[in-house]
Amino acid sequence: MRLLVTGGAGFIGSNFVRYVLSRYADYEVLNLDKLTYAGNLENLEGLENHPRHTFFHGDICDPDLVGDVLKRGVDAVVNFAAESHVDRSILDASDFARTNVVGALNLLEPSRKNRILRFLQISTDEVYGSLGPTGAFVESSPIAPNSPYAATKAAADLLVRSYHHTYGFPAIITRCSNNYGPYQFPEKLMPLLITNALAGLSLPLYGDGLYVRDWIHVQDHCAAVDRILHHGKSGEVYNIGARQEMANLEIARLILKSLGKPESLITLVKDRPGHDRRYAIDPSKLKQALGWKPRISFHMGLQETIDWYRHNAAWVEHVRSGAYLSYYDRMYGQRQKTLSEL
């Protein structure tokens, strides 16, 4: 299979690229990433000369580029490419509308014309909005996004749905809970808390720190996407979650305890606008229909993640300083394949 992975230099996308290449000896991955602040080629270190991995520096909003890549015998598309940080969307939603909505359309139309066998839209539980103290989102829960980021992801989901309904396009939507694990950009909650704690800096938490998220290790997410890619039913939505709910304050305490740091480092800061109180995913459909279940417990995954950031201080420093931007020139600049070489 020749697989196009968009956003494959980002946190989840790069983990999925590694997952596929290690699991399937006969699969080829074409990796398209714009390399924005969260797309980092150091996430793909070690794959520079991999015979089944080809990296393209480009934008999914470029219809000519996307169309040319898809004409090269792509069998399936997995769209991880997205602007995903809620805080950034509150400050300026324009990039989110462009990448998450226009970008999705620019992938859908040429994929349809080239008769792609499978299209996976990687979405988020945030499209459902906020939950009360009990219950969990199911696939039939109403879409009620509360942030500009979530609204653009919901819009993309609706486009994907319409392509299946109108054209019989073989698309599937996945909606996952909060991911954590290696290679996550340090402005996200988990790596921010870990790296700040390692440096003895304050751990900022919005509001009262009691906002609850349902956490899943990125490797469990990758395994779920793999299962859906090969066995999911076109036109369906699949929720992906590990039923591991945790308040932000409790996560901060666990990190500090693991690192032997004082809880006095926790700092409650002014809340952000429209902050959803709680998310929780019911993954029963995925488990019952496709036999998937998470394998990494939160406490084991958290400790592994803490250890990864502790042992990869150079990666963190490069990302925070912007030094990773030179990695493309050093490792890929002289050997990026052209379309004619495919």
C-alpha cells in the first residue's frame, strides 16, 4: 500500500508514520507537512534514508501539489494535518479556517477524482463541546464546538461526511481524546508541565486546575487509526479513547511527585475564554466493531513520557529555540525527492 500521511512531521502524525513503517514491511509512506511551529523534522530523525518513506515539504492548501502527489499511485490518505492549539485559535482563527477547512477540501476533491480507496479524517473530541460531571461522548452526540479550533475541525468533519453521502466517497472520521507521549510540542499541557518541572519553573494551570480531559497514549491512538484504516466501515465515525479521565491539577501533582519537585511550583493563572470543563469519550463502538482496546495505562504512559522528555532535552531546546528549523536543510535539503522520481 502507498499511503499519504498529511501532517506527518507533527506529534501524532510522526508517531503514526513510525508505527506504519515498523508494522508493515511492504507499505510506502508519502509524508506531506508544511513544517509550521508544530511540524518538526527532528520528529522523523532516523527516517532520512528510509527506502519506504518520502518527505514532501508542502501545504495541503496547495491544490496543485496535493493533486500531483495523489496521482502517484496513492491508495489511502490519513489526514493529520491541522492547526490544533486552542489558545492560538482564540487569538487568531484565520490559519485554523484555512488549514483545517480549506485544506481538508483540497484533499477531498483530488482524492475523489483519483479514486482513493480510503480517506481517514483525524478529528477530535472537542467537536462535541463540553460535558457535565457525568456521561461520555458517543458517535451520535451532537456536534457543539466551543472554540474556533473545534469549530474548524467540526466543519471539516461535515465536509468529509458530505463527500461520503453525495459521492459515495470512502471516507471515515475518527475523533480522539487528548493524546500524550513523545514528540509533542512543548506548549501543550503535558509536555509543558513536564519540561517546566524538569527546569524548576512554575507549572501554570488555567482557572482552578480542575478541567478534566480523557487521556490516551499516542501509541494507542496510532493502533486505533491503523485498525480503522484497514477494517473500518466507510461513512462511519469512530470515537477513540482510553477512559482515563484526569483533572489537570492531578496531572501536575503526579508529574511533580515523579520528579521529586514541590507542589508549590503549581500556579493557577487566569482562565482562557470559553474553556470546556470536561471531555470524556466512549470508545465502545470501536471496541465492539473492530476489536480495538487501549493497552497503555495512564500511570505507565505518563512515567514513560516523563522519562522521554528527561532524556531528550536537546529536542526540547531545539523546538523552543527554533533551532530545529535548520534540520530540514541539514538532513533533507539535498535529497528531497521530486514528484518525477516517484
